[in-house]
Amino acid sequence: MSRRRLTAPAPRALFFLCAALALLPAASCAQPTTEQKAAQLLIVSYDSSELDQAAAAARDGVGGIQLEWGSYSLERTRETTKRLQKAAAASPLGAPLFIAVDYEGGSVYSPTTLGLLELPTNMMLGAADDENDTSILFYLAGKELRRAGINMAFGPVLDVNTNPKNPIIGIRSFGSDPLEAARLGGAVISGFRAAGIVPVAKHFPGHGAAEKDSHKTLPVIDLSTAALEATHLVPFKTAIAQGVPAIMTAHIIYPALDDRPATLSSAVIQGLLEGRLGFRGLVVTDSLDMKAITSLLPPPAAAAAALKAGADLLLLGKGDYRAAVREITEQVRTGKIPEARLNDAYAKATEAKRAAGLFSPPETPSPFDKAYKDITGELSRKAVTLVRGGGLVPLPEGKKVAVIIFSPARFAGNALSLYRALLEAGYSAKQYYFGIGLRPGELAQLTRAAAGADVLVLGGFQWAGEQNVSQRDAINVLINSGKPAVLLSLMSPYDIPSYPGAAAVMALYGMTEQTMRAAGDILTGRLDPSGRLPVGLPGRPRGRAGRAGGRRLRGDLK
């Protein structure tokens, strides 16, 4: 398929820009300069503590701001986005900002991050396997983002997690089946788009087979084009057919396609994504300040190289946006980057803002908190998977239960909902909390806690790749102590094979408040588990676990 590109200075986009900006006092309909067009292609990342710097970048005319970590309330986030858009209106072009977040699932955002509601992880959604509820959830989530003044989400993650040792994707993926990733990813895209959010599907052409983290190094995925076609490209093909407006590239080398990372590869962007797959939307880079790229080029030079390769929006991370504007401008003026390539990217970015309604007066959506929490709770209940019961689920009555949880501190509050479910059901239970890795002396505390109990409930926490060794060893000490033990795989289910001695195993796929409550209700017999394994494990195929014997339910479903 031939690659159709704009070669003129985007008169249609300029028309929309002029018409949209007529209400803004700083607006000018003169032809934008090369520097102004270059700035409009940049998205710069700021934490909540860096608002003054973010506002300065908006006044200088950057095209977008990514909001990263910060303990803001929703109202304060809304005030922040209003200030940023006001600063952008005072820029030379007066163009509105893309304001983006990595709103992709519970592993990335906690309830205190920017005041946004906590999402299930993608793997949790894969386990629940409910396309309709997933679409509704992300419609409500999108409305919540719009209420906060956010208009772009870097998601869904369409990576098919085929490598259990993947250190960075894991539970961010819907699972290991490309068709299910395509179907559920499509539901996320539909929900976001219906809410007026620009979804950015990622990480093309697939990060799921990686064994290294592109934040820390430059991974190489040595798969054939046939393997990419059969598995990793499937969700992206579906998203393109669905009309996804934007796709993010991966900082990974695929030797079958090119010897350069996909983000800097015209063969991947122009040849595969746009040429063979026919994608006509925005091509967005992953953050150019990640080690996978900075090991080759500094962010300003990487931005110019990505633009030349076919990327349209350049996520600069914490890179120097002024230096990036100078680098792009110089390369356009010297002919290293064709001027038509700059004009094309600028036209597409401007048109995408118009299509997303960013030139229109902002709406004030009504809150959807109750509906959001209801649908999240429903999906969480459907997701929890009883991998094996071992005669311990539900927990035997009249026994003392020790709940021992390993997790980062920011998730500790969510663990209390499981403990509360046990207490409400009348169990004699005590809960103990430890970090991901044990400190000196904590193993003795663990064994003392277990010694006073008849039954152990052990929560293991693994992000994506290798299990923390001290945590793994401690859990196995408890499992092999002779006490009946239920293992809760709190995040990535790839940790389950590390505990072959556990009589009972449940997979949660994310340590959200709703999922921990659902796990508690299953342990007490108030909820029948219905989740399915969305990935294959050694000795265990994908799908729903078989039930050994009957299930008894106590009380009403909550």
C-alpha cells in the first residue's frame, strides 16, 4: 500500500486552527513558524510539584503536557489543567494543550494519584472477560478524566504478554491471547472515545515478548515477521480497523524489521504501521528520556530522529523542550527533515485537537463516582480466579487465621478490605503487613505470626518479572511449615509457580480495594469465584480453573 502524506503546509488544519482560535485574545492566523510547529509536536512530562515549569512550557507553545505522579485531589487537578490551558491560550499560537496521563490500570495509578479513581489492572479485566462492562468502565473513567480537564490517555496497553519473565508489562497486559487482547483493548478504546478522550494504544509493534525493561535498557525482540503477525500485531490491527486515533511506539529493536528501535525506525512507522497496516492517525513516541533511547541519542536529537522516521507527537519526558525545538528547526532548515514531514505532523496534531473538541468551550461533566465504583466492583468480583482450592476455600470455620501481606506501602490500605471481610464473616483473624522485600529480623516476626494461627493466608506481590527473592523464600518457609496455607497472588500471576507447596491459590491481578474485598468474600464463602486465567502457567492452561468438589456459600453476595 502506498503511503499517503500531506506535502502542503496543511491549509485545512490552518483553517480549523484560525476558526477555533478566533475567540482567544492571543490568537493569530498568520502562518505558524517552523519553531511554533515544532513546539506543537512536543508533549512534556511534569510532576504535580512542577506546575510552574509546566505552565511556562505551555506559554512557550508546546503541544501537550503529561501529568505524572502527584497527590492531588480531583478538584486540584482540575484547577491545574485550567491553569495550563490558560497558559497555552497566552502562547503565540494560542492553541489548546493535549493534557495526557498514563491512565491504564491499577498498577500505574493509586487512589491518591491526581485524585483519579482506581482502575482494575488490564490482566484483571482479562480474567473477568466481560467486554461490555469493560467498555462501560472506561466510558465512566473517561468522563472522570474530562471532569479533571484531561483529554488524552496513554492506553490501552495492547501488548500480548507472551513472556512470563517480562519485567515491565505483566499485569499491564490483558493476557497472552492476541484475540482477547484485541477484543478487550477495543472495548477500552470504545469507552474512552465515547467519553471524549483520545486513547493512545501502545506499544507498537508489541512489548509483550521482552525480557528487559525499556526504561532501563534497549531491549531486542528477535521474533520473525510471521510471529509478530500472528500474535503481537493482532490487537493493533483490530484497533486500526476500529479507528483508534493514536498509537504509541515501543523503544525496542525488532531485527526482523530494522536495526533501529521502532520509535526511530521509518521501516516500522512508515513501512509497517502506516504503509502495510494503513494507520492514518497520530503516531506518538514513548517517552524519549527512557534509557532505551538516551543510550543512543539525547532527547532533543531523538525527537528530531523520531519525527523524521514518521512520528507525529514526540513525548519528551523530562527532556529540554527548547533544545528539541531548536534541533528540529535546524534539521528542517538544513533539509535533514523534509519540511513536508513537519507540516504533515503539525496538521495531524491540530486536526486531532479539533476532533477531540479542544477548541470548543470546556464542558463540566457530572460526577460518575457511584456508577464507576459499581462497575469496578462487578469486574473485580468476576476477575478473582481460584486456581486451586485444596479444600481450604472457603476457609474452615472456627480456626485462627493469620493474614500476611507483602506489598508496597501505597497499597497497604487496600489490604484492609480483605481483613474486614474476614472479620465481618465472624472469623478470628489477625493481619500482618510487610514490604516487598524482608528487612533483617522480619523473618522471625513472620514465623511468630504464623505460629499463633491454624490457617495462613499469604499475599505475594510481584510486579511483572522476577519475584523478590527474600519475599519468595519467606512465603515458601511459611507454606512448608506444616500449616494449611492459601496463597494470594496479588499482582502478576507469573509468581504462582514459585509456590508449588501452596494447598490453595487465588489470583487477583491487582491489589485494588475492590479486588481485595472480592478475595475476602471468596475466602469466607460469600462469593463464588468465576475468574479465568488470562495467561498460561507451567502445568496450567489458560482458562477457568476446575473446582475440586462442591462450593458452599455463606450469606448474601456482596
